[in-house]
Amino acid sequence: MPTVSAPTSVLVTGANGYLGLWIVRALLERGYSVKGAVRSRTIADTISRFIQDKYPEQAAKFRCVLVPDITVDGAFDDAVTDVSAVIHTASPVLLAEEDPDSCIKPAVGGTVSILHSVLKYGTHVKRVIITSSIAAVFSTYGPSGLYTEEMWNDDAVKTVREQGRDAPGDLKYAASKVLSEKAAWEFVHDHKDDINFDLCTVLPSWVMGPLPRDLSSPSEMGSSPRHLYDQLFAVPAPPRREPRCFNYVDVHDVVDVHVRALEVEAAGRERILVSSHVCTWQDWLDAAKALSVLPKLDKKDPLAEGDYPPHPTSSNEKAKRLFNMEFKTLPETFKEVYEQWSALGWLAHLEH
């Protein structure tokens, strides 16, 4: 399939989300026109004002479209009519929900809905990129070893089907990612004689980094940045959460892969794991210590005893090969997070 390049138009779903808004920003900076799909007029107005203030010269290339329920048939019909590519980031992260269908149904339904719309009305669409997760390949607590794009986390689906509401929250999320991504690949296979686009799925590990726009308090953050705040900076600090080791990637690298996946022909029809390395919370505390800016974080993680235990590791070889990626280091990510959140006044209790 032909690649996509600026100044063509790209639809980004979940455009107000942590990853979605960073992708919108990156596309505008590269000269693309962007349609951002959001759930409500209030959200649309907030994001549109932010883009106008941040990118006054490019603001005319951005507009929001309302998609109140991504699972409804035809929800994206109008949104896909005049774009050359789709980046679908919208999917629930509801680890505390008891009912597995609370995250599985919108994840699968939203994915299938947008693909149906592209098939019917996206006559100019050349590539669809769907944001999946390493959770579709392996679970955080899974067996140790190196995991690649050829693998699927079918055990999570099996456990959720057997345990239902009693299944762990992270496995419900993993099952939603497995089932929604498989639904996408099955859709492409079933309609291979009719589609004019190719599919690429991007599977990030735990995404860390600064916010795409300033917020008034940490409570407004999404689940990924909020977890980083809670684990490192919140007072009183919550109990340190297992696992001791987890796969990590900087948000800018994840955004970069999404944009490059539009522009690199070889990315079509590929699953692409995006991960920097395995880390522990002690690594984050050590990064804080190295900056000498948060003296109250100069401490030991009570879980950080001895060497790294056996752990699953996400491969990043395909991302490096396709895009010549050089992933950001953890200290680089921490420094950018610190500078932003300190400027917002969120870290004053740790700076003296």
C-alpha cells in the first residue's frame, strides 16, 4: 500500500487522551491536517482551545468530531470520509471494573466499528493504525523470557472467561487488548478482497512521560501518568505496588512509532512492540537522586532487594529495524516529567 505523508489528513480517535493528544500534536508539527474524535462538545471545546493556543499557525488544520459512543454501528462513518489514515487510540483502561465486559465490549466494539466505517466510507484511507498493548502479548506477571510480536496472551482471555468478575483487573484489561486486536486482524482477513487500506498495530509497554497539556492537579491525569505520580510523588505514599520489574517506554517514542508507521511502507500489515527496557521503581528513585532536586526521594524501595528477579521482557527489535529507533532512557524521561510537574507546583512537598 502507498504510504501517507503530510499535508494529508489523519483521523485520531481518543484525541483528548494522554497518548492521543500527543499524537495530535506530533502530526500538526509535521504538517498534517488532523481530525480528533472525542466524546463530547465540552471535551472538543477544551482541546480546540488548547490547539489554538499552542499552535496558532497550525490550528486551522485541526478540528474535532464528536463520537459519543465508539461501539455504535456507523459511529465513525462521517469521520473517515475525507482522511487518508486513521490512528485509533480510543480504548478503555478500567482496571477497577468488576464486569470484564466493561472494558472488553468497548475495546472490541470500537475497533470493529471503526474498521466497518473505513470499509464503507473511508475511500481515501490507505492505512489504519490501532493502538494495542504489550498486554496482548504477555502479562506483567507472566513467565520470564523474551516476548515477540508472534506471541499472544491467550492465557489472559482464558482466565477471564473462567473467572469472570473475580479475574484480576490487569487480566481483564489484557483480555480486552487481545480480543480487540485479534478482531482487527480477523476483520482485515475476512475483507481482504474489499479493503483498500492496510493495518498496523502498535503495542506499547508501560507508557511514561510528561503530559501533553498542563492540568490543574494530578487528579485530572489519566491512568498511566497518574500511576507514576502516585507511586513516586504522592504523600502519603501508597504501598509500593508489585511487580518489582516492568517494561517501560517514553511517551515520545510511542508517538514517534505511530507517526512513522504512517510513513514507512514496511510497517503495513505488522504488529510492532514498542518498549525501551525493563525497570524497577528503584530505578526511578535513582533517577531522582541523580538530579539532586527531590531530596525526600533519596531512599530505597522496600521491594528493591537483590538483583532483578526473573521477568518477562518485550522485544523492541522490529521497531528498531523498521524505524531505526533509539529509545529514550529512563533518566531522560524522569527529568522531563520532573521539570513539567515541578513547574505546575505538584512537587513542592518533595523539593525542600
